[in-house]
Amino acid sequence: MHKLLFLFLLFSASVFSQGKSIDKIVALVNDQMILESDINFYKLKTTDTNLINCKILYKIILDKLLYSKALKDSIIVNDEEIDGELENRLQYFINMFGNLEKFEKFYNKTLSELKVDFREDLKQQMLADRAKGKLLSGMHPTPRDVKDYFEALPKDSIPYYNAEVQLAQIVFLPKISRDAKRAMKKKAEKIRLELLSKESGFATQAILYSDDPGSASNGGELGWVEPGMMVPEFEQASFSLPVGQISELVETQYGIHIIEVLEKKNEKVRVRHILIAAKPDADGIAKAGKLADSIRSQILAKKISFQKAVELYSDDKFFKSNGGVLINLKSKTRSPIFEIGEVDPLLENQINNMNPGDITPAQPYKTMDQKVGYRIVTLLSETPPRKASLEVDYNKIKDVVHDNMRDKAMDNWIKFYKGYVFVKLSPEYDKCENLNIFKNELK
């Protein structure tokens, strides 16, 4: 209690009275301080540009309450889960800044120091998420809930949905020539020799030369790898390699890898790698375009179905197993439905002049892992702009009802639980009506 009193006095007397502060305290939840830098950091990690400080502070305070609940309920997350998620989060931020050097420069700390700084915050976030999941588990709207909600909407409040489409694609990647494969191997051998002679560090070489966009900017680190996660050749080398030793060249379907094992624990290894991929030449790219044109002609002539062509010819490792059907990665539910404005602008112009079943001409395409080739795209279905209806938009309306149920349940929980924690806000946030729900003193 003395610690809480000290923090309160520091908070109200020292921070609020100062016109300038290096990192101002904006709220207290029990003995946990929420700083202005926490709000600024949250802005970095969210893609929702509509979030303002009032909304962000609400989310942070709620996470603090949920963390308190997690500790009370003895909810746990293990170290392996934290480490795995930490690697993913750091990679996201490194990609956002452009590279590891810019990321470290922004925080004026090394990656190792940042891992220590972020780890405890991430642990608290994961515990808060678990507590929230436990509170909201089993909460699903029934068909009656959805129907009652929609029928109670005033006519002028019924949502209007934009045109929507469903698409499928076939991707054609160029074949790699023998000369390109030889150049790939020669480059990998040179890098490995420099690593063995310690002319350059592994992380530096990965940042400079690795063709793996997901790990290069993170010094090649892949995090913890479990059996079955990687292709067999990579996995075999990773699990047989002693810690700290540089592997021989390991060839997989992606190119040539140079691997280093950083740590081993139980049945897992933490690895980093440098990938050298063969680069297609202009002739190979042109041949991929001609093959795309040829397969399109065969589909239009009904010599082969689009679905069969996906199976036989597509080099798309991301969507081939889904029959070539594209998944909307912006959708919370990973839906195959795109609002027309969510489609790539170049593709959108073509779709506007297509009917279901039509196929685009072959067009240059870059895959999510940055490989260059061609693709053809078919319009599977389209739904015109419309006012929502239960018949067409049941799942969308159900999602709204589900979100409303969860929001109401969280509000009720906050009103109950806030009486058992101490929450203090900076006066500058008194204008935030959404934060009024937290204003209460410790019972």
C-alpha cells in the first residue's frame, strides 16, 4: 500500500504539475504506470489509423485490468510461447522500420536489449488476452439473436455494403536456368567461407544478402523450430547441427541455406539462416508469361477447367491448396470475400469489366514472398452494392451481433471489477468520455 501511495503522490504532484516531462505518466492501474510513450508505441503497432489517444488509453487500461485478473486466476503462459510470439512481434517491427539497423537506431538499443525490454510487456499482454478469452468463452449468438437484432434496426440504420467479389488465381513462376543455379551456389559458398573465417558476422551477412524477406532484416533469425515446421532438408540439418556451428550448404526447393543453431531446448531448436535463391533470367520470365497465356486459352476453350489447371500448373504455394481461391488477409475471419476497394488497383480495373467465369489476360505478378512471375485471375462471383439483408449478409450481421455481445460483456465485467483496483487518470484525459467507466476508487 505504501508503494501505491508513493506512486499516487509522484503521479499527481510531480508529473501533472510539470509543463515538460521526458516520459509523462498518463494513468495508474494499481502500481502499474502507463506512460505517454506506451500510447505512442501502441500507435506504431496498430494498423487502425482511426485510433486516437482516448481509445488507445482505454485499450491499455483494459489490458492492465485483464492482466490483474490473469494473476488472480493463476493463468499462465510458458516461456516457449512468449519467445515464439516475441520473435514474431520483433520481426513485424523490423519490417515496418525497413531493416534491423533503423529499428535499433530508433530505440537506441541493440536487438538483444530490446528483447529484454519487450519480453515482460509481451508476457503481460498474452496473459491479458488469455484472461479475456476465458471471460468471453462460449459466447456465440444464436440465429434468433441475429434475426432479432436485424429486425430491430431502424430502416435508416440498416448498413449499406459495397460491391464484393470472390477471386481465384493460377500463378506461373519462371524456371531457373543452370547458369542461375551455378551463380546461386557460388554466391552461397563465398558467404559461407567469409562466415567460417569470421570476416563478417552472421547477422550482417543475412541482412545484406539473404533472400528470405521474413528473416533477413532480423539477422536471419527464425525463432524456435519444432519438428514438422520446415521442409525435410532444412529440418534435418537444423536438428543435427551442434550449437554455434555453421552448416554446410543445404539445398531445398527455396534455394541454398546456410544455417546456424543458436540454442536447443527439449525437442526444439532456435536457428538463423541465410537463404540464397536463384534469380530467374528474362527468358525464363517470358516463358512463364507464354505458359500463362496458353493455359488461359485452354481454359476458355473448355479443354481444361480452371480448378484442374490450378492443380496441374499453379506455382502458388499460398493459395493452391485452397483451389486457387484468394483469401482476404484484411478480414478478421480470413474470408474469401473482398470488397471491391480491397482488391489490388490494377486488378480492380479489369474486374470492373468482367462477368463471373471470365479470366484476366496473363499479367506480371509478385508473390507474397517476392517471387516474380505471371498470373491469371478468374472472377468466381460478385455481389452488387446493396442494403444489408439477412438472406445475403447473415454472416456479416452475425459478426456485428457477436461483437456487440462481447463489448457488453466486457463493459459489465469492467463495472464489476474496477471496484477492486485503483485507477487514476491524468487530468488531460478527463475529456475522454469512454474512460469514465474506469473512474473509481479502490474498495
